[in-house]
Amino acid sequence: MRRREFITLMGGAAAAGWPLVATAQQPAMPVVGFIRGGSADVSAGLADAFRKGLSETGLVDGQNVTVEYHWLEDQYDRVPALVADLVRRRVAVIAVPGNDIATLAAKAATATIPIVFGTGDDPVRLGLVASLARPGGNATGINFFTREVTAKRLRLLHDLVPSAGRIAVLVNPANASPAKATLREVREAAAVIGLEIQILNATTINEIDEAFATFAHERLDALFVAPDAFLVSRREQFAALTTRARIPATYPLREYVAAGGLMSYGTDLADMFHHVGVYTGNILKGAKPADLPVVQSTKFELVINLQTARALGIEVPPGLLAIADEVIE
């Protein structure tokens, strides 16, 4: 290169305000691929809990880490391509709070990129970790015990409405892993209590309406709604339909009850997202997933809506009120 051309090139770079050496030395922020089954608006509070966990390790989204939020909105067929793209770009961590389909896809796609999961199923049985205490691979996270929660939630429904002998269990078959786990666990729990169950499927808004249309002619007594991001996004629909049909229902999350549902018992999801955020931050700071034991959730909450109970003509037993974490008047 001629001397004049070199001087012109350097002068142009300086005029543009981009020193060549400084540009080359600027480190790129690590990227976290975050995958959740619901939608951004419905899960805004949960994303906040994840960011709070990150911040407790000194990492702030947009400042020293970039979080790419991928909301599946019940389109689980997007998972393979999405995971393949994250692996191809070698993101720093894949965070998957509460979505076994995406967690299993990520685990199958990479043995090197760290994965932080939140699962209600047994992560050892799923093949995500070697053991809870010593995961041993590239995945770790939090386990929130849906088996135990399912049995207790069914028992609480029986305590609230002891005359209900035939229970409808509504699942989203498109979200296969939690649907299968719920059906397996609710069948076992129903057999112990002596309840008869009938399975209803819903993957769309119209199918939820159709499921409720079966209640009248099937003479079902109560409803058990499975954990699922799409179903929780329709919580107002459930509140309206159960009130109109006078059907007592139990849900996995407080959000249903706040929207007018009768009763919920389950994991504090915000706490789970917070733990996933903390572990993601720890890994970005140098911790190895193999050395981080799977956290076992200890925060569960029973929430009862007394106004809804009165509208359904249900008198809530004092014993249930006494153990409720929250009673909505």
C-alpha cells in the first residue's frame, strides 16, 4: 500500500470515530438463548424474575450480557430449528425454564454448551443429568416435583369438593412431556383416592370451549388443569367457562386464581425462574454445570378464591383456609 493511501485510510477511520485498535479489542457480550413456551406478555413477571437472578451474580441484560428471548407461543414445532440455530451460533448458555421439549432438544443437540433447565419431571429419568447432586454433564437447573404436587393438588380438590367423583383432566398434547407426566401422575393419585378420571385435550382456544361442552353430557364433577404455558395464557377463558358452567376447578398456578379461578396449588414459578437466572449467571462467571447440583424447589403455594367459591355454591372447609398461603376475597 502506498504511503498516501495508508494516511488517507487512517484519517478516514479517525474521522469516523472508530479507532481500529480499540474496535478490535472490544469484547463481545456473552449471549444467553432463553426459551419459554408461552408469550412475552403473559410471562413478563417470570422474565423479570430470571433477570433478577442474573443480576444477583453481577450480570445485567444489555450491559454485560445479552439475553435473546424466544417465546414459542405453543408452536413447539419451532423448537428443533431454534435450538439448532443457538447451537450453530455457539451461545454462551441455553436457559430453558419450564419447557422439557426444548430442554431435551438442547441436550440432544449439544454436549458442550451449558444448559440451565427448570423441570417438573425427574431430570435423571429424562437423561438430563447423571444425578441431582452431581449432574456430570453440560446441564443443571431446578426440579419442582410435579409428581408430588399433582397428587396433593388432586387431594386438595377432593377435600374442597368431596362429592366430586368424576374428574376431567385437561392437558395440551402439543406440549407432550408435561402432558404425559401429568396423566401418569394423576392416574396414580386418582387410584389411591378412589376417583374416576376422564382425559380432555386442548391445543387451541376453540378446543378449550369444546372440552367444556363435554361436561354437561358426560356428567363430570370437577376439572383438573395440567401445567402448560398455553393453558395458563387462557386463564380468563377458564375463569369465565367454569363460572358459567358452575364447575369447580383446580389449577397449577396462582395466576389462574387471580383471574377468577377457584383454587391452585403448585410451584412458585417466579422462584424457579429466579433460580435459573442465578445458575445462568454463575455459569457465565465460570462455574461448570457438572459441578452445580440440581436445586430442588421448596416453595409451593395454595391459593383459594373465596368469591369464586361463593359463586359456585362451595363452602370452603376451615381446614383448607387455615393452610392456604393466600385467600382472595
